[in-house]
Amino acid sequence: MPSNRTIRNGHETKALLNNGGPRYKRSSLEKQMNQDVIYCVLILIFLCIIGAIGCKLWLLSYSDLPEPFRSEYEPSTEAFLAFWIYVIILQIMIPLSLYVTLELCKILQVYHIHHNSDLYDPETNKRVECRALNITEELGQIQYIFSDKTGTLTENRMIFRKCAIAGIDYNHPELENGGLNGSNKQGNLSVMINKNLWGDLVQEDCMSEQVYSSRAVHSARIQEFLLFLAVCNTVVCSRHPHHDNMNASGIIIEPVPNIISDNGDNIKKMDYSNSTSAPLKDKYTRLEESRSVTPSPPLNPYSSDRGLSNLSGLSAIDSADNSPESLQSQGSSKSSQRPKLLGIPSMGFLGRRNNSNTNLTDEQKVRLNQAGTPSPGDLKPIYEAESPDELALVDAAYIYRCKLVKRTPTEVTVDVPQDGRMVFKILNILPFDSTRKRMSVIFEHPVTNEIILYCKGADTSVLPYLTPSEDDSEQKFILNKTQQHLSNYAREGLRVLVMAKRVLTQHEYNEWYRKHQEAELATDNLEKRIRESFSNIECKMTLLGVTGIEDRLQEGVPETLSALIAAGIVVWVLTGDKPETAINIAYSAKLFSPQMELLKIMARSKGSAESTINCYLADIERQLSDSDDNPTDVYGINTVPSSSGSSARSPYMRPSNQNGRALVVDGKTLTYILDRRSNLTKPFLRLTTYCNSVLCCRATPLQKAYIVKVVKEELKMRTLAIGDGANDVSMIQTADVGIGISGQEGMQAVMAADFALSRFKYLERFLLVHGHWSYDRLSKMVLYFFYKNATFVFLIFWYQFYCGFSGAVMIDQMYLMLYNLLFTSLPPIAIGVYDQDAPDKLLREKPYLYKNGRLGRSYKSYSFWLTMADSLYQSICVFWICQAAYDGTDVDVFEFGAVSTTACMFVMLFHVSIEIRAWTIIQVLSIVLSIGAFYLYSLLYNTFCINCFGLPSTYWTIQISMQRPAYWLVTLLSCVVALLPRILYRVGQTVWAPDVVTRELIAHRKAHRRGEKFLVSWSRSTSTSSIYRTTGNRNQHNALTAVG
């Protein structure tokens, strides 16, 4: 008996070869910090070299001493040893503990972000999820955002809104009153059945034979169109929805036991958990965890299944035996005469009517019938689809009674009224891919035994493969009308799909199938061969119709995009939709404004794309040269774009007297632009720097990722990519920051992302508030860490001038070890986690405050050297004030060291007090606890540790020092002299040259104080309240209003 064995499962397997692994991302601040740490190493080496040279010169100056007093080593040898002694005693200069503190701050930041109630979505019960802990500060420096559209900006809950069959448009409006097949609270919307479409399906006896024949032809086309919607997909049916036991965090959770009972009147969900039971509909809206399926709307006995029965006044039907009485009986003579022009069986029930119900009005035929209760067998099955588009199409067929019942890998079962249950044999499924932009199903018809190919996809991917219609005036007319409807649908912002068919002979199919098997077995160019095989059969097709599906914008998307653009962030939307659809959505989402100049690049050749780009560039640069204003960014930062665009630091440049520009480019043009051989990438990117927003249409997943890559590499910008589907994974991983939306298309994007949000609207607060805070906090914390370590090292180094560069220190070794661990560890954490340069309300009201982080102003490349200069000055003040105070006295080296350490620590704590912008109990405690820890340790150590750890005794040193007035005077004077320049700088900056955040903060506080001048007084006698504005005269008030 044959057995399967694994031959090899190492690193050469296909899975491992295709797995590039996650890319380790580092923030710009971390990169700059690492560079500054290298500078710290160089400074340490420099100090050690100076110390070694000083040691040698000191020994050479005493070379004439008698033998007992000479060193046993040569001065050069002593200098070499002194170098390594200095490396040991000055190693605090290298801030190793900075990395520990930085990671701790980021963890605490992530904790507070995760538990922020403003980022919690009650509908999905999801919070923001931080999957990467090392780039929180990068959220405050984003310059470019690349966003997917479907499922990211939109709900990804598709609603079948329009269709065109044989050139005739059928609109499906939403029920305004939220009827039985209206909307539910999860947003799964049903639509009203189109009366005209239903009327074209139903044939009346009173019409003439000629009219009837014409109507019958069109009715047959509609029938096949509905059958197409039910068959050409990969939707599966079930009575119970699919659930993944793994949540977004990768944790296996136990499913909640549910019991669905039907008593003929209602359906209940029994929840045995401790939480309150939710309605049944909630059960089906928690399927976002599903990786690859989209659930249909909740199981509802009053759903669209009954929505169709309103046309007849009876309950829903599933088979020919349950056909409504409002239609003709099966014995109608005309049903057998209906032509089968489209190769499908007759749906005879549609052409029959019930004479007893001829008095029904049209309104009655489209109203829902409230009476009657469906049996359990009439309940709509749960549809699970790979995409919401397919789900919307299947639901549309369902409301017209063409019901998908079952699907297996080889068969699909559809319930067709009157004709009963039909089983179609699936021969092949040609899956959708981003290159072909279409999918097809090949099946065998159960009645006619014809082999039929159904194909649906984008208009640009299906229309070129239709059979030429030059000789068929009717088909040409239908094609022209359909293209008009396509354009109208796209301009309305609908997602359009084109449906086509091809009838194959047995010989044609067998020949294609043989070649297709050969292509599947090929060892070279497999994907190309398969695509060519698909194209060989997806041709010579006949147009069936088109659909327009509505995908509504998520709540808060326009406001969020407006805020991001106002913050100076350039927003690119990358979508696979038609340009007309995408432009309509862009205006609705306020990505584009009516005042913007709209630039379009939709070329069909490399030369055309090049000429269009150069034409736009020449026109814009001519406007800039003619303008009196210099090119500026949106907040007036003068910038001059370089010829290559690579050195442009402002996110976008434009003349300040204009309203901005928006650029639209389609996928075909992107193919030419992104081809390195075309040399169009840099001119295109240069053009985009003059635009506020960019919209890329018909973009493939690879194009999305490549666009992000070239913007990062050529423009040197910090990028963020946000998406919700598997086709966004490459883009998310390529960007500096990747955000996944946990939506309807599974969890692939979330799993590949650095952060996960439940809604796009949370991106505003995520970047403009938490991102701004994170960057500002960590910038101050890192610079403060460099400052405090350098100050302490310089203080020790100055002492070497008084000890012959021997490497001796005036500070006890235990203080050296505990300096970073105990005495100065809390204030940096308080700054890095809880400091706020502006309140969240102000940051959201004034989005342009994000400019500080976007331009990296809090941590410039020269900030490190300014910090070192400040540390050098303060260490000089502390040391020589202490030296001058105790010069000529009898204090020993350890008492001098205790005073120096105390003064240095107080200077550092007062320094951090100047840097703190928002005082809370946490900041106060960090400083108080640092002082308390220092004195508590000093008192205990100097009292009980007489000869500990083999170190020289410092018994009672701190107690004696604290009894001398000089100790306190030196500490006070050191703080004043060392910090006076920084205090004067901060005061001058605030008064005469405040930055944008300080200006807005001052204005905000002034407005708040003015608001406090409004007083409310209550009159006990009249029980009325009056609001007064106080004036300069206390006896006079201006009454503004009175409330009875």
C-alpha cells in the first residue's frame, strides 16, 4: 500500500523560501539616538585620551623625584593604564540604561494608548492594539499616509444598488423607513425590490404576441443575469456561521455556547456566559475575526426572503410547489412558448399570473406582507463569501428568488422557482487575481448540457474580451448603453462589475482543458502560463449586464482626512476602483475639495505619460515663478523643491495664494511610472510634492507597496500605510508604520501591521494626540538622559585636574553605581510617559500643531551638541562653586564629593522641572521620591556601613556635611548659577519667540480664563438663574441672559 513521506522540510522548502520574515522597524528618533550614543562613545574616548595625556605630563613633571617617590612604571605605561581607568570611571557617559528606560517608557505608553476609552469601538468591542512596541514615537512624525479605500475608508458592507441588463438601468433604493428587509443595527442593509425589474420578469396575459415575445426575450436575459449572480462566485452556504477560535491577539478563545430555537414567531440566542445575552444579530457581526469569509446578514425570518413574497401577497417559497397564488398556475399555455435564447431553462412561473389578484396595485405588489410566519425551512441560509461584493450579488439574486442553496467543490445547487432545484456541475473555477482583475466559473448546464463560462470583473478587464458587435446593431446598442450606465455608476461612487458569458462546445473545452493542465504542470513561468491559459478561454464573450454596488464611507472619515491634511500630512489613497468611482469617493471623504485644482494622468503609453507629467510640472513651475510668494508648505515654511525631489523636506510645496492641488493617476500609468527604465519615477514624485492629495486608481497590491518604497527612498519621507485586506499586507510591511483595520476581509492586515485599529476615524486621535505626545515625550526624555549622564561625567573629570590625573574620584563607588539606578531614574520615566506639551483637546482642535513632530523639531541633529554644551557649562558651575567654597578648608575628599553629588543632583532635578510642561502628581512624586531616595540611602549608608564592600569608609560623612551652612548654600548657589541661562532662554522663548505649540497654548489659556469670568448667580426668591460678565467695577455687572 503506498504511503506518503516527507523527503525534505528544511530551509529550502517553498514555505520558507516565500517567507521573507517580518522587517524590524526602527523609528527616526531611535536612529538619531543611536548615532548620538556613538558620539557619546567618541566623547568618552576623547576624555580618556585627555586624561591619559594629563597623567603622563603630570608624571614627567615629577621625573626628578628620588627613587622611593617615583612610580615603578614609565610615564607612558602609567598613561596607558590611566586610559583604561578612565574608561571604567567615566563609562556612565555611555547611557546603557537609556535603552532600558526607553523601552519601559514605550511599554507604558502602549499600555495607556491601549486602554484609552476614546480609541475603543463599542460596536466591535475592539480597542487599539499595539503589536510593535518600538515605534510609538514614529506616530508623531508621519509625513505621508498611504491608505486603501475599500474597508479602510469605507464600511466594506456592500449594498446592491443598481444593475443594467441589456442596456436597461434598474435602481434599487434603500428602504427609508427601515422596514422588515431594511437596515439592522449592524449595518447589513437590504434594498427595495425594483418594480420595473420585477415587472419585466412577470409576463402578463393581456399583452399582444409581439409585445409578449419582446418582453419574453428580455425576461430571459434577466433570468440568466440573476442565475449568473447566484452561480459565478465562491460563496458557500451554511446554517451556522463560521467562527475562528483565535482572536486578533493570537489567543485561542473558547466559543460561547449558543442555542438557536425557532418557535414560529421569533428566534432567540441563549448565552450561558456571565455577560448579558446579546440579540441574535450580534452573533453574526462578531465575525471580523474570520480570516477569509464574509458573513451574510443575520438570520431573520422577516428578511429579504419574505421581502419578495410581498409582491404576491403570500409567504416566501422555496420550490415550484410553493409558487405564489398571485402568479399563474403551472398549466399556463404560454410558458411553454417562451424562447430560450440564452440557453437556460424556462422560469415559467414568472410568466404566469393569478386572475383572482389582477386588482392588486403596483404599490401593493412591492409592499412587504406583514402576515404569515415562515417555517424553519424558509429561513435564509447563512452565506459566507471571500469578499463582500460576492455576498451582495448573491443576496440580490436571493431577493428575486434565485436562491443559492448549496456549494461543493464540484457542484452548485440553486433553487429556481417553478423549475425547482437545479444542480450545476462545476468544471473549473478561474480565481480572481490582481493582474487579470476578473474571475470565471465554467459549469455544465443540467438541462441543456451546455458548457458555459460565466465571467465577472472590472470593466477594463472584461469589455475588451467581448465578441465584436459591429455586425449586430442590437448588441452594439446594448454595449453603448451599458457603458453609459457604467460611467454613471462610477460617477455616483458605486463599485462596478461587468458580467459576461461564453457558451463552449465540448471540443473547445476539451482542447482548452488539455492545454491548461499542461500549463499547471509547467516548471518554469508557471504563473505566466496559467494567466495565458485563462486568457485563452476568457474571450469571445457576450455581455450579460453590469452591477453597481454601494460601499459607504465609515463614520468620521471626512473629518479625519480633513484633520490629517490640515496637520500637513500628505494623504495618498490607493484603490483598485475605477477613476470615476474613486474621484467621487475622494470628494465625499474630503480628500479632495472643490477649490482644489485637479490634475489627471491617465496615459496609455510611456510617451503620453511623460508628456503629461512634464506639462503639469512646467505649468506649476511657471505659476511659481510668476507668483510674488515663495513656494511654501501649508504652514508657511519656505522650501524650494530640488530638481530630483529627493531633498524636499516639506511634505508638499505649493504657492501660498492657491487652494492646493490634487493628483489622480490610474494603474496603467503607474505601470509606466514605476518602471525604472522609463525614468519617470523622479519627475512623477516631484509633481506629487506640489499636491496636497494623490489618488491612485486601479492599483495592484505590488504597485501599492512599490509606491510606498519609492516615496521612502526618493523623497526620504516617513510613511504610514493603512489597510484592511490581504492585498494591503505588502504596503503595510513596506511603510515605516503599518496599521491594520480589523474589518470584513479577515485578519491578514492586522497580523502584518504594527498597530491595529477598528475604525479609520481613530487614526486622527492616534496620530495627532498620542503620536504627538509620544514623540515629544521621548525626545525630551532622551535628551535629558544624555544631559544628566554627561553632567555627572564632566563633574568627575574636572576633579582630575586636582588629583594629578590619577583616576581617583571624589565620589563614593556606591553613589556611582546607584546614580542611574536609584537617584535619577524616576524623572525620565515621568517625562517619557506622562508629560504633555499641550492638552488633547487643543491638539485635535488645532491639527497643525502636529508640525513640530512632522518636521522633527523636538530632536534635531544638533540637539545633542546643545545638550552637551549645557552639560559642560552646568558641570563647570557645580564643580568650581564647590571647589571655591571649600578651598582652604579641612574637609576631606568624601565630604567634598558628597556636596558635589548633592549639588549636581539638585541641579538635574530642577533642570527637569523646567522641562516639564504639564505638572501632575506623578511628576511631583518622581522628583520628591528621587530626593527622598538619595537622602535616605545616604543617611543609612553613612550610618551603618563603616567598612562595606571593601571600600574606604564614609562613616557619618553626609550627616557632618548637612550640619554645615556651606552645604546648603553651595547647593542653592549651584542651582541658580547653573540653571540661570536655561531659565532666561525659556522665558525669552516664551515671551518673544514662542513656537506654534506655545502660542496656541497661551491663547487657549487666555480664552479659558476669559471663560471663567462668566459667573452664574441663583436667585432663591425667583428660582431663576442669571449669567453675568464681571467688569472692572465690582458694583456693576452685565447680565447676559436669564433662565426661568
